Amino acid sequence: MRNVFLFIRRYFNFLFFLVLQVVALSFLFRYNKFHEAAFLTVATEVTGGFNKKYNNVEYYFQLKKTNDSLAKDNVRMHQLLKENYEAPGNEKKLIVDTVKIDSLKKIQKYYFMDAKVVGSTTALQTNYITIHRGAAQNVKPNMGVVSSQGIVGTVVNVSQNYATVMSLLHRQYKVVVKLKNNNDRGTIEWDGLSPLFVTLKDIPKSVKVTKGDTVLTSPTSSLFPANIMVGTVYEVVDDKTSNFYTLKIRPSTNFFNLEYVYVIENQQYDEQKKLEDSTRKKFQ
Amino acid sequence: MSVLLKNIIRFALFILIQVFVLFKVPPLHRFITPYLYFLFILWLPFNLPRFSLTTIGFLFGLSLDYFTNTPGLHAAACTLIAYVRPFIINLLISQEGSDKNYTSPSITSMGWAPYATYVVVLTFLHHSYLVFLEWMSFGSFWYFLGKVIATTAVSLLLILVTELLFYRNEKFRTNTV
């Protein structure tokens, strides 16, 4: 026993170093499951505060671009107004089922909430965005986030007033999307090469794909409503060893000057998740 | 200004500059990430016990991690260089014992060549370990090699600029009282 103590005393610094390494590595590799382990929720609140202060200054330099994108978004919304679609004759009058729109509000599946972006990175391999809206404002993990231009990412962690969003530019981010032309589904990933491009995989070669094709969110993704813009095909890489295309996609979202995003709440997410999980359990 | 206060201010400044200036630089290439923050550990005083040096390294790295949402990544790399630092200093310091006569490592206290070696070795060690941990989760060997070399080169350039801009005047202390 005495020797053990002597050993510890002799190599105390080295052992202490090893302990710290083990702690750090366990934070790192168990990150996805153990947010509490690293006090991340508390830390998000603190770093979010710093990010907010920085953003107060940075915001003024982006005002022009933010204004432009909001104006464009408004135009798009105006185009969708029912008053724009007026047919000349009586027999083609547009009739809206008022029951569905007004009194049965419960059928709305997706709710949009606006949020201010206070911090973001694009230079790393694991990029996150911090938004100023948290658990107290109804943000929960696994909510989709879009901007006025296209999809941005998914909420992964929330504190009281802030939330961190795993952006499309994250090595572990995956989302199911579809091609607009023929509704074929594939998965979007980021290969970490350039923040200007992401990759779309799992599109079979039987499908005809050309440069410039539009990529939209798929109705099978439970995080996003269908048909939200993701990006356009920039290059079709013909991989001879595979039956699937690797498509280089230019995301429509500009990650360098995000100012406002919309957090999407899927009202039926828990229900769908529960059903899918229980089905999986049943047949295991 | 006392050494403690100076280092507390440096701690905050290095983290903030890394997060709000260097990480905001639009990426030039996937291999290049400008890192400067670990210079804080290189500038810590000579007379710190190894136990506190390792602890400071860990806490410093962890506070950067909270900004980048990667708990443990920078902490592991910083702990490593903080632990290895005393060994390198013992190897490089000359016989006169400048670690007794000066407060912290710098060009004046160690001399050009030993200080440059000290910076290069620790920078390389820091980046290798950091990129190695990244490589464990994703990436290929060429990614590892390219990123270590490119990032080390950029960091050394940044450190050179910092040393020239913020010249630290180290006072010679004698124990002949």
C-alpha cells in the first residue's frame, strides 16, 4: 500500500495529466449523448450572451443585406396571396374551404417562429449557429431551422434563452431531400471541403440529373415541411464504381451573413417518433 | 500590473480574439484554420508548478470549446502542450538559468533560436493532436497531413506578427539583494 502511495506521489503530474486527457476525450466522444456532462446548457447561456454583444455591433454592417433578403421574402409572400389569383368568369371562382383554414387550426402541422442569429462559424469542420431563442421561447432539440433563402440546420441543444443549431456545414449533419423534377430522394451531407458546397448522395443513376436542377426538402423528413429550397445542382460527379450519383450542391442559404432564421416546430414530431420507435422495437 | 492580473486579461483576450476575429475570417481553404489562442499557454510564467500549468491548460481549452460547441477537443490539445511545456523549456534553456532571472518565455529571456524552437515544437504538437482528434471522427490521412502542415504554417506566421506587434519587455531579475 505504501508503495502505491509513493508511486502516485512520484508520478502525480503525469497521472493528473492522464486524468485530464481522459475527461477531455470523454467530453468529446460522448458529446452527442451527454450534453449535461460538460455543463453545456449553462455554457450556452454564457457564450450566447457574449455572442449577442458581438452581434449588436456586427449587425449594423449587415443591415443592407438583411433588408434585401427580407424584402425579397415579402415579395415571395405577396405572390402567394389569394387575391392575386383572380379568374375572369364566375364558373372559375376560387373557393376556399373556410372550415379548414379558420376553425380547425389544429390541423396545422408546422409552426414557424422567427429567431435572431447571434453567433455562427463557417471556418471549422463542425459548424454551429447560436440563435437568441431558447427553451423559455418554446425551442426544443430536433427542430428544423430555415432562412428566407433555404434550409439552415437542426436545433441540437437549448438553454433558457439561447439555442445551438447544427448547421448544414457540419460533418455529422444529414438530411433527406428530393430532386424537384422527379421527386427522387437522397441524403445531403457535407464533406468538409468548402463551405460553398454540400454533397447529395443516394440518387440512383437511372434518374436524369442536369446541372442547375433544384433540390427541395422531402416530405419524409419530419423536421422540415416539404418543398423548402435546399439548393441547386452545381456539378454531377459520375462515379464509375457506384450505381449512385454524387452530386455537388450549391446551398441556397448564404451561411456567411445569416441574420434572421425561422425555427420550425413540428406539432406531431413526438407522436411520429414514438410510433416509429415502437414499431422498430416490435420487430426486433 | 501584477503577473496574475496580466494573465487573467490575456486569457479573456486570447479567447475573444480567437472566437470573434480569427474564426470569423472567411475560410481560404479547408486545410487552413487560423489558430493563435494557444500562445497564451506559451506565454505563461516560468515559475508555475506543473500541476497548475496542466489545470490552466485544460480550463483554457475548455473555455474555447464552449464557444465552438466541441467540448474536449481544444481542451485535450491544450492540456497536452501545457504538460509538455516544462520538458521543452528544460531542454532549451541555457545553463545560466534564465528561467530564474526572467518571468516568462520570450525572445529576450530565452534568445532567438531556443524561443523559436520552443514555439515551433509546441505549435506542431498542438495542431497534430487537434487534427488527429478530428481525423478520428472523420477525414483521411491526407487531410491529416495537409491540415497539420498548413495550419502550423499559418499559426507560426500569426505568432511572428503578434511577437513583433506586442513586444514583451522582460525585466532582468537578480537574486543579489
